[in-house]
Amino acid sequence: MKDRGPLPFQAPLIVVIALIALLPLAPVASAWITSFNYIGLFALVALGLVLLIGSANMLSFGQAAFVGLGAYTTALVTTLAGLSPWLGLVLGWLVTGIAAYLIGLITRRLSGHYLAIATMAVGMAIYFAFANLEVLGKNDGLNALPHLSILGFSFERSERMYYVIWGTVALAALGVRNLLSSRIGRAMRALALGDTMPEANGIDTARLKVLTFVLAALLASTSGWLYAHLQRAVSPIPFGLTHGTEYVFMTVLGGASSVWGAILGAGLFVLLDDVLRNLLPRLLGGDGHYELVALGVMLIVILQRARDGLWPFLARRMTEYRLAEAPAQAPVLPARPRPAPGEPVLEARGLQKRFGGLVAVSNVSFDIKAGEILALIGPNGAGKSTTFDLVTSVQRLSAGEVSFRGTKISDLPSRAVFALGVGRTFQHANLLPNMSVLENAALGAHLRGDGHAIGDVLASASRLNRAEERKLLHEAAKQLDRVGLGDSLYTAAGNLALGQQRLAEIARALCGDPTLLLLDEPAAGLRYFEKVALSSLLHQLRSEGMSILLVEHDMEFLMELADRVIVMDFGRLIASGTPEQVQNDPAVRRAYLGD
Amino acid sequence: MNPTVALLLAQDGIATGAIYALLAMALVLVFAVTRIPFIPIGEFVVYTALTLIAIQANQVPRTVWLLIIVGCVAFIADVAAFIRERERAPGGGTAPLWFSAAQNLLLPAAIAAIAMLLSQKPRIMPLDMLMAVLIVVPLAPMIYRLAYQPLVSANPLVLFMVSIAVHFVMIGLGLNLFGPDGDRAEPYADWQLELGGQIVRGQVVMVLAATAALTVILYVFFARTVPGKALRAVAVNRVGAQLVGIGTAASGKLALTLAALIAALCGLLISPGVTLNYLSGELIGLKGFVAAVLGGFVSYPLAVVGAFIVSLLESYTSFWASALKEVIVFSLIVPILLLRTFLSRPDMGEH
């Protein structure tokens, strides 16, 4: 992402959009209109896959079945019941939404494979239902659907449907883009790193996965509705697994990480499919699904050579504009009241973690008071990071109990622990490499958004969440500035040095307005002056009443900073006290230097 | 439904279940070793069956040419990788090309020669079956080389997409190789058994016997032989296995070859019983998948249980509601996934 002011649109894109808008006015063959209608229909489905594949690291081969649910629902509603197509649209959303919700529900806690398999199997079931149910016309399908019309204005001619389709694509593309650059969208994109990091930032990943999947299905359903009223007939063939795979193919071809990639992919696919269907049989002779072979081979090559698809190659030549921009001024987010200095904040009692027969953490107890910096040290493998995970519920305790400000937190999921005010960083920085540093930090403020009467998704898609976004991004910029990354807001996080990535994680944790901050080796990889700056930041946070638990190997850094030190070795606590006491403790010396 | 019909359906279900069980075990094996959801497994079933049918019709099966062409492409890929490696580290240790040449060029050529030689001779069924297996199974390591090997460290979902791409490439080629029409192979077990008043078809007996034998062979392979133990080591800990010298590529090729071999045997076993065409593999493979999901792709016994649930349901629904047979069988994924959720502990961060 380049550090340049935001441009609403880039010149080449304006030309493309203008061409698409003007196409039906030009004297072109109707075949062109038909092709572009299909591109629009496919692009709608691909936009859903941008949410799934490109953002949330989810995979579905069942989008064609969802298209089918949308198409068949409106077909039934309009032909058998004789109702309005608009009712068909809404009922189609309902049917598809429920189906997707159920699939999402049963796979949300399982790893990504299961969703992909479930979409294949359920997609098959839906396809065979279309092809075998009497009421759906079996293999012949349903015919004589009405055309769309609004207030007597008919969209019967395909030039007119063209505008309905591409108008929908434009709305959907804008909506998806807006969504992805919002609080909810950032959380969706965070799913790409697995569940641990998002959960530790207060994000309910299971719920978010279901939501993402349902949204993608609704886009597919919309495409099906448009298709049904464009063709004015439906039959099972376009809704099978082959087509479900084609949607994945075109999304990956164009580039799953941007809405433009989805549209580009749909366009290229229609073009390619046409060429391959006509050309290959003539070249190679005989009958064969050559286009299936060619598309399959191309998909493999793209996945091996250019996994981000073709769009990034084009986009590199254009000016990038920022997905999210920090405003100079914004209302301050409400902060939680700090506990009085000296008030107990965290009590860990008898923490224990067993992995099979191995005891990683054994009977560890400690307290942290408000406005205190407690350092946790010990040789490698002593169980320090595991202790962190136990305190923040990232890993389950085998025995023991953790309470935070009087509430027992050891049975809560890590997102609930975060919500109570326990922020953390990870030993291995867990940032989204392709996301800007600003947006990465803003993930930490996920729980500090506003409620929206029309729902978070609609508010984000329509940009009615501007005030919220301004506050969150301003907060993120402020915290980044505090940790010394104020100049790198729009750098991709993957381009930061390792030490700076740790600082960005601290900023992300601070965005959650924590009462207690757990930092896992924050100074590792930092240069001397950066360490000094970090040290003064932590001093300052302490003076504001924050408590800090710190794992660190840099003793010089620690001894100057920590109020108290606890020492772990082989999973147990072997010493605790002031830095001086610990430094002179014979057991500690033995642990570090050997006998 | 009277008891006779019920028993007949059960017989069908058990015979099909044995096939699904073998496929599900092969899927678990490939997934454990490589993290690849090997969707094209159904195509190996069908390719073998249709190759056998071509051989039995005194033809040179066209799969022979496919084997030769894919072998050439795989060899070219190996040569290109060899040159790249040498440029990067001149004189460094590179995999020798002669092995690739033997596997990708010589072996297909030899198989093609034998196939042509035998095509005009009188038919001997076991020999024909062996030929069909020999022609189809060597495709598996080549496919691993071309499609999967460049992606060993990729996101699991990328492997999923590649698998479905391979699946469609094989379907597309299948139409060209075998034509659109379905066919059956000649029966290999034309006899019947009477068991407590119930007539049991010879083919069913053979399928069950072969499944049992194959299960034992697989068990011995994994428990007793070095390659089998190596595969188990990779399945348990890939990095650890690499450190003790078990290569990712070699184990991946071996796993896919074994899976293809199991699938090929399934193809032989079912080829006289059902009419197969180039598309049939999709449904067979996917049902193996649904079965494997019950075991979470790690448990062989649960995969077998899943296979019999799928096949018995299939068998009885084909009687009760034949039009909706596939709908019901594939909807089985829903309760299976629910069971899976209860069986698995919450796996935070495991991706």
C-alpha cells in the first residue's frame, strides 16, 4: 500500500466502469450483452467467495447450489404460486440463508476442511433434489417465469436486465469492499490466521464464520434470482458441483483478495470458457470435456505460481488507495475505569497444565496488583508462554484457577477474558501480513464498536458506520503513535521488522483498553533506542494504573522496569521477589547457569 | 419389505460398504500423511474399471497413452527442477534424474509395450486385471509430482482446490479416453452360495474376502515394513520425520500410490457389478469422503463404520425412495458432522 492520499477511483477503472455502463447503448451484437449478463451473474457469486476464500480462509464448492436455491425458490413462488418475483427474491434469501446458516453451524468449530466437504456433500444433495423432485420439474426444471418489472416498467429485454444485473454487481462490490474495510471486515480477514489470535482479541470466530458463510450464500442466491428471471426458466444442470468449482476457479483466477479480482475473474472465465468450448474441440477433435481439463490445469498452475490471482498484477500498475484511513480528529472512545493503585488485579492459584504425561506448568501461583509490573523469567522451555496462555484462556487449565478483579476467568473463552480487560501479545507476532499496520492495530478495538440499529453488516456495507470507524481508527493510530510506529500506519504489517511487529502487537493490545497487559518478549528484536522508548512507554502505562505481566530475556531491560520478578524453571516457580532479591537467589543462579 | 428383500438389500449394502470402507481408509491414509483431501480417488476406481473393460475387448486401452504423456510431463518437471537446483547451488546435492527417468519414462513405456503385446493374445482374466492396475496406478505418483509437490507448505485449503481441479481434469480426460457410454466388465465370480436359505452372490463373497485381505495387508505394511513405518512417522510428525530423513515428496508419492492401488482394486472388484462411465467416480469418491469424515480423517475404524452407514443407508433408500437416494445419502453429512463436533475436542488455532 503506497503512502498517498486516497483517490475515490482510479482512471483506468473509471474507463472500464464507463464501458460496462455504456455497452448496451453501443451497436453491439446481442451475444455480447448475453456474455456480459453472465459475467455479472458470476461476479456476484465470486464476490461472496472474496469474503470466504480471500478474507476468512474458508472454502466452499457449494455456491452453485446456493445459486440454485435462489433460482428455484423464485421459480416456485412465481410459477406455481403466481406471486411477485420480488417476493421470490426475499424468500430465496430466506431459504438460502437458512441452509447456509445450518451448514455454518455444524462446521463452525471444526477445521476448514469440513466446511469444504460439507458444501460438496450438501451441494450434491441439493442438486439431486432439484433433479429428482416432482414439484421442481425433475430434469426439465421449471419454465415460463415472469420477467422483472418495477411499477410497470418491464425488464423483459436482456439489455434492460443488463442494467439490473450490473447495478446489483456494483452495489454488491461496493458493499463487500466497504464491509471488508470495516470493523467486522477486519475481523473476517483476521480469520485467515486461524482462531487463536482473533479470539484473543475478543472476536467470536465461530459466529463470524457462520456470518461470513451466510453472506456469501446470500450473494449467490441473489445471482440465482437474477438468473432465473433473465432465463425465465431453471433446470438443475447449472447448479451442480462442476459449476460450484467454476466459481472457485474464477475467483482464484481474478484474485480472491479484492472485489475487482472477482469481477475480473468472472470476465476472464466467461471469455475463456467460450474460447475453450469452441476452440479446443476443433483443434483436438473428438468429443471431450476439454474445457474442463484446461480449466483444471489452469487452476493448478495459478495456485502454484500466482496464488493471489491476476488482479494484483494489474493493481500494481495503478495507484492503490487506502482501505482505511486514520482521521486527524475523532471523538475519544470511552475507557474503562482504572482500579485504585495497589488493588489486586489478577490472582493465579495453582495453575497446572499437562500435555499427556508431560507437566508443562505445575502449581504456579502469583498475584498482580494495579499499577504493578511483574516480570516472569526463566530459561527456555520453563513454561512461561504456556502460563501466559493459561492466564488468557488460550489454553485450557488442567487444574488451578485464575481470577481477574474478583471474577473467575479460567473457565471463560479467551475472547471473554479479553473483553474483561486482559490484553496480550504473542511470542511469535501474529499480524496479518497484507493488512496495513493501522488496520492490524484496530483489530484490538473490535469490542469497542457501536451498536447499529440496522445491524453491523448493513451499517458497514452502506458506510453508515463512518463515525464508529473514525473513532476506532483514530484510537489505533494513537496507540501506534505511542509505541513509536506513528510513521508506519499504512505499511503492510508484513513489511515491518520483527521487533516492530511486536510493537504493533502491543498497540493492538492497547486498543482493547486493557487493565492488565501481558507482553511476551516485547523487547526481542528491538534496537537499543527502541528498547529505551518501550521501557518509558511501559513506565507511563504503569503510572496510568495499568498492570503489566512481562516475559522477557533481556535482564537489563527487565531489572530496571519490573517491580517484582517471579522465576520459573521446569514448569514450577522457583523464586519471587524484587529484582535484586531474585538476582541474588541461589536457585535462580542454578537454573540459569547450572550447578 | 419382506425379510428376503431386506437381507438382499443388506447384502448389497455390505458389499458396497466394503468398497467405501477401502476408499475411506485410503483417504485417511493420504490425508494423514500429506494433508491432501484426495478427491480424485473415485476417478482411479473408474479409470481402472474402464481400462479393464477395454482390455477385455481386445483393445489397447487409451489410458496407456495418458500414462506415457503424463510421465513425460513429470519428467520434464523433474529436469526443470534439477536445472534450477543446480543453478542455485552448483555441485550441491540434487536428486538424481535417472530415478525420475525410470519411473516416468521407462516404466510407462514398458507397461505400454506389454499392453500392446497382450492385446492380441487370448484373454486371461487375472492377467487383464493386473494389466489394468499396472496402467492406472503409476499415474498417482506423477500426479503428486505435478500437482501437489510444488505446494507442500501451502495452506490446506489450497490443497483442497488443487484436488478438486485434478478431479475435474481426470473427469474431462475420462470422457476422451473412454467415451460417454457406460459398461460392465466380465464377471469374475459367476457362482452363488447358499447360506442359511439365503443366496449370496459370489461377487459379494469376493468383495468381502478381498477387503479383509487388503485390510490385513495394509495392517502388516504399516506395522512391519520400513516404508509403512515411515508413512506412519510422517503422519504423526512431519517435521520430525523430515529430520530423520523421511522426505515429504517421497512419502507423499508413496501415500498417493497406495491410495491409487486401493482404489484400483476397488475398481476391479465392482466392475462386473455396476455399469460405470467416466462420470461415475465422482459419486463413489464423494461417498468415501462422507464416510471418512466420521473418523475425522484420522481414525481408520471410524472411517470403516462410516462407510457401512453410508452404504446401508444407500441400499435401503434405493428401495424406499430411489429417486431421492443421493439426496438422502449426501444429507448424511449433516448428522456425521454433528457427531464429529461432539467427538472432537475444541481444537483452538489448529489449522
